[in-house]
Amino acid sequence: MIKFKNVTKVYNKTIKAVNNVSFEVRGGEIVGFTGPNGSGKTTTIKMLTGILPPDSGKIKINGFDIKKNMIQAKSSIGYIADSPDMFLRLKGIEFLNFIADVYKVSDDDRKKRVSELAERFELTDALSSPMMSYSHGMRQKLMVIAALVHNPPVWILDEPMTGLDPKSSYELKEMMREHAKKGNAVFFSTHVLEVAEKLCDKVIIIKKGNLLYDGTLENLESQHLNQTLENIFLEMTEN
Amino acid sequence: MRLYLKFVHILIKSVEFSDDEKKRKKIFNTAMALIVLLGIMLPVSFFVGIVVYAITGGLTQLGGQEEGIALFLHLISAFSFVFGLNVIYNVFYFSADVESILPLPLKPYQIVSAKFTAALISENMMQFMIVLAAMAGYIFAMGLPIWSWLVAVLCMLTLPIIPMVYCGIIALVTMYFTHFIKNKDRVNKLTGVLTLFIILGIVLFCGNMSDFSTDSITQAIASDNSLLNVMNIILPHIRFIVSGVSGDILGIVIYLAINIVAVVVFLLLAELMYFKGVIGISGAGSKKQRSVDFSKTVKGLKTRAVSLSYFKKEILILVRTPAYFMNCVVINLVWPILLYLVYALQGPDNFLGKFFKDLSNGNATAGLIFIFCASGISVLITSANSIASSSITREGSHFAFMKYIPIDFMTQINIKASVAILISGLGMIIYVIIAGILFSLNGMFVLFTCLISLFSVIFASYFGVYMDSINPKLVWDDEVNALRGNYNIFYNMALSILLVAVLCVIAYLLFSFVGVSEIVLEIGLMIALVVFCGISYLLCKTRATKNIYETAA
């Protein structure tokens, strides 16, 4: 579903934000993407979603090359950006309708999905109000609904739990599990190792643009016996 | 003092135009700044200097030599006040940095003084040159000694202080005493309306003159001192700097003393009132959420074509954001009313009246001028309303959205340009038709002028989007900042007008000196505009799409 092969991104011709990184996310997998601040996580996600062009390497989403088949690749992605503050002058329902139009969702599908998602995230009463009046958490919930309204095969989520209340956070995690069970791919960045531990089939750890680990949590723990995930992470990223 | 300077420096840096790392863009920005400086600022300053020189000469004979420069400085101060009011409210109370600054162990006067200085500098850079030019005109007309230039420089640097202090005091007092004003949207709407009224006042003043020559301005000043008398009460310091530049040392001392007292009073008020005014205010999002039956809300979800949906989104944001509505939309509605007011106030026997009479009679030269004016005004209004030239800038922190949605960049550019074409073009065409009816113009002539206007608007819209794509100002914390200090808008306006002006000059030379008929020239203008449209469209297709792709989000 996601193929990220030998990708490099250099800023200002000097700073290697991502250095020849390769990984793959298959259908049915939930993959956690973690690393210290400034390790290249956001740069990687921006390249995956077509926001940033890579300097070298190949990126494929759902079989489509992000450079050559940009529109098809982007249509396959449900992306939640790190900031939910966009188009705040629109009402929640106007924003969702606009996004559904962008992703060409049929009338029936959008009504069904918006109803279902808004109820799961307890946002039904707020949708007819301008997003300007929403709290940060409500905006984040709306972004989650918008990212999922076209039922994309690939979810790419940048710190999706930020600002969500415990119930919404739980709902999102449940939805990630349900989505992966249907054979889709979920790729999300996080700093919360407990979330990665409980949710992910696989973790990818990155530091200073270099891939440190790509594999299952069981495998990682077996390499570092009697250590907590937190200790393993600190040991890997500090040395 | 060091803390104050550091604070001012940080505040100015935080609203500066985004500094792109790419050498190509730096060269572009430098080149554009030079074009604006040499092509607009210097000629405008030179023109101002000449006008003040001529008026001062005329008024000297009538015994009121200081009145021309005084009125000019009052006018400049009025502009500082008009444009400063909105800026001061936003900088003091609604900018995103307020939430970070308030928890710092700083006294209110320290915050307000730094914010005031930063706003003063960034708002008045362009004004400095014009004030100096006006002073130069006065110095030359009066034959004043060389040290008068020092006073002129002092005036240039300090003139905006008192109008901005007035803005600051109004903001402090209203935010302290009233709850109504504690809303960003309301402030933007109110200051926008106030700006319109002040511009209307200037138009009414202009309407009293028989034409726009320096003689009639001189006559207007000499015959009626009431405006100057009122302004002297509101801005008492100006008469002292005017006498100071003529050699009155006491005048300079009093001028400085008035400025110092005004700043001290302002900072004392800030110490007393700022915290109470700023704590607990909300941005624009203080509207209560309406509870609507969810099933009805969901029924509103209907499929639309992607382009139409994107187009609607752009229009809704333009219309619902007061800063955009006042600066980008209202301007299209206001200018013809102002122009008509000038015409109506002057009566049918003056310049505009004579021109339209010639036009109604089918005068070829008047027809040619009308068509060229329609083209020029279309380009001017389309670039001045900045709908196109801030279309990418307005995306701000969510610029990435343009890049991750499955809509190709050229489609998005077409939609953004279409919004500008609709709002600017519709306005222009409606006004051309109204002019046609009012002055009983030939139907074909009106249709042709509408087409010329439309092509001018299309050209300026695509060119505006292209210009904005080169280096969009994506870092801003409120919508006013997206437009304020955005040089793309200014560069686009300068280049678009320059291109159309070159066309008009060539056509006029061909008409006057070579004897080319007006029909040929009008068709020639149409062809040239179609070519311009094609070039700007291609620039968008080949360059702007690449610029968007390469711009970091």
C-alpha cells in the first residue's frame, strides 16, 4: 500500500532531513512512526502526501507513483495534518461537503459516513456552526472526519491524537483497527510510545533522517530483553 | 532600553515578509523592489514635491505660504490615522503573539511601547519618502537654508507618531470600557467603514475644486481655511514643525514637546488600561454554536462539481472574513460611487462633465480615452483588490492543503483566477453599462468596452496569481497581516499597470503623431490584451504550478 524506497530530502543543500530511507506498509497493517523532535518524521509524511517533493527515491501509494500519478495517489490517501486550524470561516458541514466534493464522494456515501463519524466523535450538534467557534479538540475531530469521509485505502495521520479527549482518542484507535482489518493501511506518527505499543503491528524509528528500526514490537523487545519500550527507544535514539 | 529595542526588533522580524532561501527568489524580490522604488515611489514622490512646490509658490503671493505644506502634512497624518487604527487594534489585542507575551513578566507600558514602535515603523516606511518629498518641495519653493533639511528629516521620522498615538488611545479606551468592540471581526468592520467615510470626506473636498490643477488646489486652500483650522485643532503640532522648517527654533521645540507629551500620556493610559482590555478578549470565534437538528444538517450534504465546490469555498472565505471583505470585495463597489460623486459635485461644465459630453457626441478622441481608461481602471482595480495577488498567500499556514488534495495545481489556479475575474470583472462591466446608459453611449461601443475590460481583468487576475506564486507570504497570524506588508500585491500592481500604461502610451502616440485611426487602435488594444491574457495564463501553467510544487509547506 505504501512503498517508500531510497528516499532522500535535503534542505538548503546541506541539511539531510531524510537520508536514503526505505520502508513499506502493507494492507492490513497499522504502522507507528516515531523518533525524537527534528528526526524527519514530518518531512517523511509530507513527502508521502505529495506536499514536499523528494530529492531522490520513489514513493508509491496504493500502487500509484506520487510524482507520476499524483492525482490517483492523493485520491488514495486520507491525511490528517498536524494543525486542524484551516478554513475556520466555513461551517463544519460546509467543510465536510467541500472535502467530499474534492474526493468525489457520492451523495449517499457522504451522508452515511458523515452521520456515522459525527456521531462516533459526538460532533453532531456542532456541524452547523462555523469552525471558528470550535475548540482545538473539536477541530481535530472534524479533521479526522474529513480525512475519512472518502473511505481511503491509506490513512496517513500526523500526530492524530493531539487534542482529542479520551473517548475520541479511543474511537479513533478503534477505527484504525477496523480500517486495517478490512485490508487497508494505517500509518501514523506519534510520540506516545504506549499508543504505538498497544495499537501497532509494526514501528518505524527514525533519527536525524536515518532509519533506526523497521519491524515488529515483539522483535524489538526480543532484541532488548527486560527493558521497557521507553528505555529501548531512549537507548536507540541517544546512541 | 535594551529590552525595548530587542522587543521591537523581534516584533518587526515576526511580521516581515517571508525570507526564502532560494537565491533566484531573492534576486526576484530585489529586482521588484527596485522597480517599485524607481518606477513608482520616486515618480510619486517627485510629483508630490512638484505639487507642493507649485502650491507654495501660489500661496506665497496670497500671503499664506505655510498653508499648502501644512494641509499636505495634515492629509498624510489623516492617512496614518485611517490605516493605523485597524493595525493598532490588531497588533495590540488580536495578534497571535498576545497569548505568548501576556504571561511574560512585563509591564503594560513595556508591551504597548514595543508593539506601538513596531507598528509605527512597519506601517509608515513608504510614507517617509513622500513626506520628505513634500518637505523638499516646500524648502525649494521658499528658498530655505540647508539646515532646514535636518528639520525635514525630523518631520519625516516623527510625523506619524501623533496620529498613531490617537489610534492607540482610541483602542485602549474602547477596549477598556466596552465589551462590544472586543471582537476582531467587529473591529475590522468598523475600521473599514470609518476608512470609507474618511475617503468620502476627501472626495467631497476634491469635489469642491473646479479641476485638479495646482491652481485650483491653491484657490481652494486660500479661499477656505475652515478645514485647515479644524485640522490644526486635531493635530496642533503640524503648524509648529512647518514654522520650524522655516527657521523657528521655538517651533521645533514645541513640536517635539507635543510629541513627547502625547507619547507619555499614551503610555500612562496603556499602564492603566491595557491589561484590563486585553485579558479575556476573544478572536473572531466568540460566536455561540447554534444547535440545529442533525438530520437537517446532513440533508445539506450535496454533490457538486469539484471546481464549483472549490470556487464556492473561496468566495465564502472572501465574503465571511471582514479583513478580506473590506479590502478585496468592497473596493470594487466603492470606487465608481466615489468617481460619480466627484463628477456630480463638479457639475456638467467641468473636466469630467466636458469629457462625457464629448463621449456622448461620439468624439473619437474621447472614445479612445474612455476605452483606454476602462482597460487601465480594470487592471488597477483587479490588482488593487488583491483577490488574485493574495490568493495563495491567503492559504497561510494551511498552504499544504493545496498540495495534498487530488486536484492538480492548474485547476486550483484557474479557480482562484476565476474568483478574481468574477468579482472584479462583474463590477467593471456593470459600471461600464451604467456609464453607457447615463451618457447615452452607442451600444456597440459599450459592448466593445466591456470586452476590453473583461480581457484586462483576465490578464490582471492570472498575472496576479502568478506573481503571488513566486514568493507567497504564508506566515501570518491574522488575515489583516496576510494583506498588510504583502509586497506581492504591490509588485503585481506596479507591473500590471506598467504593462497597460506602455500599451496606452504607444496607442496614444500612434493616434496623435502617426494618425492611426481610433478603430485600428481599439482593435489593436484588444489583440494586445488577448496576447497578455495568453502569456499570463501560460506563466501560470508553466511557472506558477512549478512554484507551488516547490514552495515549502
